[in-house]
Amino acid sequence: MSTTTANTGTLVIRLDRLFVPENVRELDEEWVAQLQLSINARGKVTEPIKVIDADLAVHGDAYDYVLVAGFHRTEAARRLGHETIPGVYGDPEHEHTDRAVENIMHKTLNPYEQAVAIRRSLDEGKSEQQAGELLGMSQNLVTRRVKLLELPDAAQRLVGDGTLSLESVEPMRVIAQANPALLDAAIDFIAECGEEIAPDDFVYQPLSILMAAVEATEREVFAAPLGEVPLKSDLLSTDETTTALIAEARELHKQTNPYSYGDPHIRFTEAEIDRARAAGVLLEYGEENPVATDLAVYQDLCRTAVAAGVEALKQQATERTQEEESIFGTPSKKEKADPDDERTTLEKKHRAEMRQLAATAHSANLDLGDSLRNGLTAVDPDDINVARFFVYGLLGQDNPNGWARDTVVSAIALRGIRLVIGDFREDKTKERKDGSRGVLRITYGDGDKHENQSHWLWKYLDGARSAGELYGRALVVIAAEQYASRLVVPSSQQTKPLSWPSHKDTALKALTKLAGPHIAPTLKALGKAIAKAEREHKEALTALADAQCRTEASSTTADEPDVEDDLGDEHPENHDLNSLDSNPGPCTDEHQEQIDTGDSAVTNAISHIPLPPPVDASKFEQVNEGPAPMADLEDHTEAGAEDVVDASADIDF
């Protein structure tokens, strides 16, 4: 029996006498592991669990208490081999409320809260390892949180509240080491424009965000990228030498590129970047253009880069003049012009002009990049044309030469639209010979033809009148294919949902968050029922194999009662026969193989044939080539797509 500790009211509960109810939320394995570390470091469970008295009529005499709150602590204590756990009485009338409160209160600390907890432990004189053990954190996690502690408190809070991702810590540390004032400016900018900056943006383009912060801030800070020299920028020095170099560069650019508009594109070379690095004013991260953090050094680098650019333009001008003289030189008056020579001259002239235009194209491409980045980097999400490009581009189109089956649209039509839209379902009840009503038969059309369903899909999408509605309708048809139960079609037509590959599975995670809350409860219940049926059948097969094993073991022992005496120690394998009598069970690989095979037989008996692996949507024929940016869904079991059965016994195909 459990005992009560004097003066504290705390119960000492034997874990083997504690009833843990079913149907509680699933255990968070990571949280249980952290609790194990913490309990092991302290040597005991310090926070009591909540219990109520067991009901003799319900639980019998095997249990003293029923667990109300503290499922993770209880599991951690069990895994550590503890025999008892401290507990306190909960209110029997509020048993379910207490469990709900625990579910709400239980959460893993966010990175900022973890860092604060570690800081307090370190301030008390504990080592990182000791702090990790007490807090239930791994050494690697503690080390990463200590790096977060190196940042200003405002930066730590941005990571803690999710404005910036954990991966943003490293680029922020790089900026802080180069110039702390720059990081402060970036933090202020992100705090003000948090809604416009995604959590991972600072991971992939920290220097670009830093430049935007420098332009927007009123702080006394400087930063400029060492990519292309901004000839029209106010940052350039106004001394006579620099002004003259820029004017000369513009004049030479007109000579060498007569068809080009705007200023020449002069880029910083590795020589200028090395000088900034040597001066200790260079900020580098990833593949972005490095940034100079000192104005005087930057202006000197610009002057050097422009001077080098002028020399390069002079060389281009000289080569152009020589080429023109070699091509357009006039023939001597004494010589009579040959028509073939004139034709050759015209061809040479044309090729020369094309080479000049090709040289101009280099600058035009850079102009294009600047124009696109300035005009298209941020678009209106409510623009219907933006939505149409991404939605229709994602889905592609059917084969223009006929209704091809191997397209994304046809797959969605056959595997989703056909099964979830009532227009394509036909219910029939046949009449028996005796006049009574027969079994209800349900059909879903031809599984090889999708013309009607595809027409329905396009009509549904074309009916959208706003960008948001178009995005939503596209999600409807995609989610329908992902989650639709294939149980209602013949096994030959059962397939896994399409997989939609994407960078870092971003599309998969987004689709799950968007569609998951809207999955019908009936479909979720179906998936759980199927999983339960398969589990119970496997258990039955295991029990049957155990019984067969024991029967065979008993038969062998009866037929050869003196095996050990006859064989002696030369055949030690006979001891296995004795072990079968004392500990019967799945004792041979053969029987275990029967169990495993039986498990496969369950699936085959239910769905006739194993389902193929998920189909990569990018492998389907699309007129607009390129990988589709989505991945397979995570929660197939909840949606009824993981465990598949065949309901064809009651359906007429």
C-alpha cells in the first residue's frame, strides 16, 4: 500500500499499484527523455503527481490510485526503474479538468526561456554539463543555448518568440563580432518590421536585411556591399580624382557600348575585398556580397575599383577601334570593287555588330536583375495574376494531344475528385430473386478515365474570383487527393497519395498545417479503426504461433525423452529443446517468420495487394517542366492513408 509522508501530505505511491488511464494524449518522447535526465540528476521526482483513489468496483484490488496528472513524470520514473513516486490527491470531481490543465501547462520551454534557465544555473556556479543535467537538456543543446546568450537580450527575445529562427543565431553572432552597433540596428529593424520578415530570412540573407536596417535606422552606423560600385551614390568621395574617373568611365562606356543605356557596371575585385579584410572592416556570411563597415575605407576601395574599371574600358575601346579598322577599311580607288568582296565585307560588318550587341547584353542582363529585384521582390498577395501563375503553374495541364493519365491533374482527378465529390458516385440497390432489397452497391466511375473529373477540377478553379479563393480552391483539390480514402475502389486502383517534393519539406509542413484541421473526423476515426484491427490481428497471429511452437516442443520432447542422455555434451543444441518446455514462445526463426508473414498476410487479405510507394508528383508529365514544390504528407494514419483495407466485398465495380 502507499503511505503518506508526515507533515507534508505527500503520498508515496508504488508505481505497480498506480492505474494509468487509457486515451490520454500521446507521450512526448523528447520531454520524457529530458525528465529522465533531470530526475536522474536529482535522484528523485521532486514534483508530486496528482491521483485519486482507485474504485474497487472498477479497478479491482490490483490498484490503489488512479493517475490524474503527471503522465510524463510517471513514465520517466518507470523507465529509470523507480519503485515509488510522490503524489498528492486531486479532486475526483475535477479529474478530467485536471488532466486538461496539465495538457495546457505542459510545454517545452522556448529557446529564450531555456537560455534564461541555463544562465541562472551558470550564475550559481554550475558547469554547462551540470546545468544540462538539472534542466534535462543534452550537452549539445546547452552549448547552442549558450551561444544564444552571447547575443543582446533583444536578439534573444526575437528568437524566443519565433520572430527569428534558431538558425539565425550564427549570422547574428558573426555581425556582433564585426560590429555590435550594426547588430543593434538590425534587431531594431526586425522588431519594427517583424511581420514582413520570415523567421528564416535572416538565415539566408542576413547581410541584405542588415543593409535595409542601415538605410532605415537613425543610428551612427555604416555598411555597404562590395558587389558593384554605385557610381550615382552619395557615398562616393567627391574629390576631383574620383569625379574625373567616373566621368571618364561613362564616356568610354558609350564608346564601347553604343547601344547600352545607363552607367557602366564596375564591380569590386578580389583585390579590394582583400584590402577590406586586411583592414578588419569586412563582414562576410554565406554567398552574399561581403560588406564593408567603414566609410573611409569604402570610399578608397571605390576609387581603386573605378580606376581599374577605366583601364578595362580603355582596353575594350582600343580593341573595338582595331576591329572596325580591320573590317571597314575602304578599298583602294585604283582597285575595282568585287561583288563577292562587298558581300564578304557586309557579312563581317554584321558579325561585328552582333558581337557588339552581345557585349551589350551582359550589361542588359544586370539591368534586368536590378529592375526585377526592385519591382518584383515584393508582390501583392491579393493580385489574382500572382495566384494564377503559381496555382496553374503548379498543376500544369493535361496532354494537349488527348486526356493523358500520367499528369498531375489526372492523378488528382482519379485519386481525389472522383472519390470525394458526390457527382461521380452512384448508389445502386439490387433486387433479389425473391423481391427483397439486396446489398447497397456503390460505384465511382471508371478508374482509368478522368475526363469528367478533370473538367470539374478546371471549372472549379476557374470559378475563383480572388487570389485568396484561388489559393484555397487549389488546396481543396490537392488535399482531397492527399487524404481521400482509397478503400472504396478495387485494390488494383488503390495508390499512395502523390508526394510533392520541396526544399526542406516546407510545402509538406505548410499543407499539413493548412489542411490538417479540416480533415473529417469520420476519416480520422476510420484510420484509427484500421490500425487497431491490424494490431489485434497481429497479436492473434503471434498467439497462434506461440501455441504452435509449444505444441511442437511438447511433441518433440515426448518422442525423444532421452535425447540429452544419448547425445551428451557433443550436441549442446539439445538444451534448446529443454528450454522450450520451461519457456514456450516464438522459439525459432521459422515461427517468427510465420508471424511476420502472417502480418503481411493481414495486409494482403485486407487490401489484396501491397500498395506502391508514394508517387513523386514531379515524375508526372507536365507541359511546364520543373519539380512540383510539395512533399508527401506526414500524418497518413490520421487521414486513413497509411493502413488500407479493401471494401470491395460490398461494392460493385
